[in-house]
Amino acid sequence: MPDNLWQTPSPKKWTKLTTEPYPGKQDDIYFIDEKTGWYINGSGALYHTTDSGATWEKRYEKKGSFFRTLAFLDEQNGFIGTVGTDYFPKVTDTIPLYRTKDGGKTWTAVDYKGPYVKGLCAIDVVKEPFINHGKTDYKYHIFAVGRVGSPANLMVSHDGGDTWVSQSMNDNCKMLFDIKMFDKNNGIVCAATSADIAQSNALLLKTSDGGKTWRKVYQSNRPYETTWKVSFPTEKVGYATLQSYHLDPTVKQQRVLKTTDGGESWVELDLVEDAGARQFGIGFLTENHGFVGTMNSGYETLDGGKTWQKTDLGRACNKIRIYHDANKQPYGYAIGVEVFKLK
């Protein structure tokens, strides 16, 4: 990469939005169009915007719940996953998944068949087109996984959230953090090999049958590691954050994972030598241009992860969501201690 490349301003910039102060990492944000979105946090609060994040209103709050992940199908229908009990203090809510049909004003617990789900960390939606009486319509397949701290479970709905089935994934992994489904059958999960972080290797699993079975496509060979979030800017090229919780401050190297064959194989890329730069969110605009959030700053690459430079994404940026407008131009939102907009 030419030495002067970073002197050329990026056409897209992150701007901090005005939101209600929160003392820690907030976990997820979701938009259905350029103006309408929601974000959640660990106090069980849901915030809503209709002006691209310029202003936010608290739409709902559930005391004792730790809201971890969310997704909306349209302006009215959405889902919130909770992290569950026995991991964070003062969390009493044992319901893993809630649904709204009125844009987030009211929420009801989701019924499901299968083993009990302790908590969830990620939801992904697959929008499948089909012909309905001569017109294009859509089926919504929804996948949810969790959790940090174990156990590992998957929840799936193939009818837009009306019915759900859960399954244990403890035979494949012990923690689950994120899921990306390319279609209703093929996808990737971010995982870890052990519930004991001192024994844990980072792990990525892939499915080709809608989550019924999984196979390992990456495992680190170092202890104290997990994967965290995944981003696929194209069908073949994807990236994932690799977290290190090592107690030795001399273990400084932070790494990002990359695939160029749709997740079949992965390579490790160096991010930065900084023991305090534990990684969280990741999002890519193109195959080469992307962002990573860490505990104390953000990082940007323009060359597919070969080199990185610091960029302001606030502290503990946990989720980066990239969207495209009607002209196929990218925009995005990122959430951690604070909320940022890319435009």
C-alpha cells in the first residue's frame, strides 16, 4: 500500500450521535431504512429513531433484563434477544426472546419447541423472495444464537417468527456469539471451544443444512480466546474479530480472521499490538474497506486487513451494521458505549 494512501480522506466518516448516557458497552442497533431504527442496552431499554438517529426516544424498558441483540423485519415486527441470568449482575429475566408487533411499544415472550435457551447474543434474518400470485413476495427465516458464558443454543424460525424451534449446540461448541446466514441453509457462527476462558480456543463453525449440523472451519491454537462478530461484504470475502482474554500483559498481539472462499478456510491477520485492545464489532463496506471496534478505540483498513489505522468509534464498539441506500451507496451505524453513524 502506498505510504500516502492514509492521507487521502475517506469518503465516509463516522459521527457520534446524541444518545442517553450509558455506563458500559451497549450491544446492538438495527435499521430497516435510512430513517427508522432501534438500539438496545443492558438495562433492558429500547430506543427508537425516525430521523436517522438525530433524535431518539425511549420506547420500552424491562427492568431486570439484559437486552443483547435485536432485529426487525419491518417497521412493526421485531425481536429482542436477552443474555439471560447467571452471567451479569442484577439480571433476573429468564426469557431468551421477545417479539413486538407494534414497532417496539409492547413485547411478548416467544414460545418455542426444543431445549431451554439460557440466553442469546445474535439474531440474523434471511429475506427469501418467492412468487406469490404473480407478484414478488418474501419469506423471513430468522436465526438466533447464544450465549456468552455458555451454554450454546440455536433458535430458528422459517415463518417470520410465528413458530420457533431450538436446539443445543453444546456438542459443537460451548459459547456462541454471532451468526451470519447467507441463505436459509448456509451460514457461519462465531463460537468458542470451552466455557472456561482459560481453556478456550476461538472457533468458527459452518452449516449447509440450515443449522441442523455444523462443521469446524477454524480453530485457534491459543488459550483465552474466542471469536466475537463476523462481517461478509461479499459472498466470498468475510472477516471476524478474534478476542484475547489472556491475563499476561505481554501478550499484546490482536488479530482479525479473513476468508476469501465463503468461510471454508480462514487466515489470521495482525490488527495491533495492544493488550488492552480487545476486539468487539466488525463491519466492512467493501472487500477491502472496513472497521473494527475495540475496548478503547476503533480501527480502519483500506487494504483488506493488511494495515490498520485508528479511527474514532468510541469505546467498546460492539456491533457495526452496514446498509445500502436506493443508489447502492453504503451507510452504517455502530454501537458501544456511544452510538455512531457512518455517512
